[in-house]
Amino acid sequence: MAGGVVNYPLVAGLIAFALAQSTKFFTTWYKEKRWDARQFIASGGMPSSHSATVTALAVSVGIQEGFRSATFATSMILACVVMHDAFGVRLHAGKQAEVLNQIVYELPIEHPLAETKPLREILGHTVPQVVAGCILGILTAVVILLALGSY
């Protein structure tokens, strides 16, 4: 492809996201011997698609604009915030959802909240899931650069 026609950071980020989500789909099939199409859009799990996406974006911006550019600094800060949120706030929100679901499950059937729809428990990521997403993002940015030949 001709240089300048493809938005390299955008393509790298989107492909990293697609790869991470696809990995979750096939991992579920391998572990549980069942196909679960929801894994293509689900949050949580291995690897973190959020981490893969923002890391691919930051690395590709650094390659394209320079690692000393303000654009790279902005994308790097964004990546750090997203990854911290993935294994911090979202992980703990998922753990709180698990506790709340257990409390609702133990309510007497006549309680007004007894029929409450369960909260989603897998929201965030463990540190290894975030690191795996980060590695996937770096590899994706490099492979896309090599595939494009130029940006």
C-alpha cells in the first residue's frame, strides 16, 4: 500500500483489538469445549483487548511521529490510564459484583430483590492479562509496520 494512504496507528490499534478478542473466543472453545460468540465483544479475560489496543496505538504513534513527540506522550499516558483502570478499578468492580450477586442469591424468595438480574462479574483483568495484552499490542504494531512497508 502506498505510504500515507493507511492510518498506521488506527489500523494497528484495531487489529490488536480484533486479535485479542479473537484469542478470547478460541481460548473459551479450547478450555470449555464450546463456542461462545459473546467472547468477541466481552470484556475481561486473557489477553486484555483494551491493553492490546492502546499499546498498539502508542507504539505505532511513537514509530510514526517519534518517541519524543507530544502525540506519543499523549498516547502513552492514555495507555497507562487504560491499563491501570483494567487491573485496578474494573477488576475490583467485578469482585464487588460477585459479592453482591451472592448476597442477592441468598435472599429469601419473597424479598423484592430476590429476582434481580445478576451483575456481570468479569469486568477487569489480572496483571498477567494486562501484560499479555501489552505484549500483543507491541507485536501487532511492529508486524503491521512490516506488512505496510511504510506508514
